[in-house]
Amino acid sequence: MTAIAAARRTARRTTMISGLSLALGVCLWQLMASGISDLILPPPTDVLARLMDPAFFARLSRALGQSLVPLALGFAISLGVAVPLGIAIGRSKSLSRMFEPVITAIYAIPPIAFVPFLVVWFGLFFPARVALVVLMTVFDVLQVIIAGARDVRPGLLDVGRSFGASPVARTRLIVLPALSPFLFAGLRVGFARAVNGTITAELFFAAVNLGAIMKRATENFDTAGVLLVVLLVCLLGLLGQAIITLLETRLLHWHVRS
């Protein structure tokens, strides 16, 4: 009971500190905006007024829901590619020597440089947006998983071999649990990159969903509307990180420190 009470107190204290920091940020924002033109930096009240506009709120909600589809699909494809490939490369010296130079070379290229190729290969609509999300996510997750697969202690694998565990059993019972902290690190990095890729795709390809709202607001000099979309993207990233952290705390309680 003492541990549970301490955990609850810690949670309340963390929530209070987060709330205070948020309030402080809004106050600083209001203070900065008071001496600047609304066209350059609209105050929080203007952004809130745009949010309370029923027509704008309905359009924003619909656009957010539609933006989540390529985000989720691209993120899922990235994980499906990066996790098994990262484990294979991290655990095999031959595969590492074969693929890592190529991965490093491609990783050094800005994903935006591939946009013309994606337009030719996939067009301007949904497939191209998913492809850009995958391209901006998969290599970040892959690098983390490769590092995690290499971090598995050889002694643990030796114990598995001594008990007659097959390579598949050693991967399932030893490698995967050992690299699970790296997997959650990859999830956090990958989700942030997936959100980034979604908005980038909606701005660089056919302007749709949140990207279309930002583009239209920019053309109309609606700075409050643009800032509202930016804040919504920030909240989406924070929500995703919070969910991943909660899952990590629940599933890896042996690893996560309070």
C-alpha cells in the first residue's frame, strides 16, 4: 500500500508540474503576443476563438481523422519492416556488413529529396503520403532496433544454447525481451517521425486534410488558423508519446525507473 500511495503521489505531483508549465507557457505566449502584430504572432485568445468556430472546428476534426489513416498505416508498415530487419542485421555480422553501408547512405539523404521519385512512382494522393511516412520513419526505427539487437549480452544466448534452445527459441525468449526497451525507444522516435511525415506529405503532395487547412489559412493570412493546426500536431505527438510511455511502464515495469 505504501508503494501504491507513493506512486499516486508521484503521479499527482507530475500532473501538477505539467499543468503549471503549460500555464506558464500560455502566459509567456500571451505576454509576447501583446507587443506584436496579430499577423505575426496571434495571442492564445485568437487561437481559441478559431477553435470555437463551429465550421472551422468541424473541418479541423474531419481533417485530423483523415490524416490519422496514412499516419497509422505508414507507421505500421515501418514497424513491420524495421523490427525484423533490424533484429536480423543486428544479430548477423554478414548481414551487417552487407546492408549497413547502404542503410547509412540512404539515411543521410533528406527524405524530401525523394519526393519527385515518389510522385512518379505513387502519384500525388494517398499512396504517396503513406510512402513518405514510411520513408521518414523506417530508417530511424531501424537504427534503434539494430543497436538493441547488438546490445543483447552474449552470456544470455550461451545459456539458451546450453539448454538446447533453437535459434528461433533464443530469438523469442532472449533477444526480443532483451531489446524490448530499444523497441519502445524506436516506437517513440518512429511515431514522432510519422507525424512529421504525415504533415510534410500533406503539404508537398496534393494539399489535403491538415495540410490543406494550413495552406488555405496561409493564403488568407489567417495566422491563428495556421498556429492552431501546429498546436494540434504538437498535441497529437504528445498524446502518442504518452500512450507509448504508458504501455512501456505497464509492460516493462522491470525496466522503467520511477
